[in-house]
Amino acid sequence: MTGRKNSETQRLVKAIVVLIRNTTWRCGKLERLIVGYLNKRTRWFGKPQMTVDDMISNFKLTGKKKNEFLDAIRRLERRNIIRILAM
């Protein structure tokens, strides 16, 4: 079971996150940071997308914080705020 979950996490780390809606209603602090970062990136570069691996390195996440970050990404996808595209 851990092998399946580990491969799923590796696929998520290599995926691209695309911002669909700029809304953080009923979101936690980490979700707000993610949406805010993607929104600022849209204003700076015109692209509302970024790889998850680049986001992890920009937020300087390791260990437990990295797992919480990946869970937040999944929650945002369930709420249709972002879309995760596999590479």
C-alpha cells in the first residue's frame, strides 16, 4: 500500500498546477498561500501554471511540511480552484 501511495506522490510532484479561480473562501492558510502565489505569478509572468516541484522549492518545504503542502494541493483540486495536469 505504501508503494502505491509513494508513486502517486511522485506523480503529483512532477505535475503542473494550473489556477482556475482566484478564490480562497473557506480555505486554510496554506491553501491561501498557494492560490496567492499562483495569482501573483499570473500578474508577473502571465502564466497561471507552475510545476509542483518548483513550488516546493520556492516555499522551501521538507518532511512533514511537504506532505501538508501536497494535501493542500489535493484539497484545492477537489474544490475546483486549481487543476493538476500530469506530465
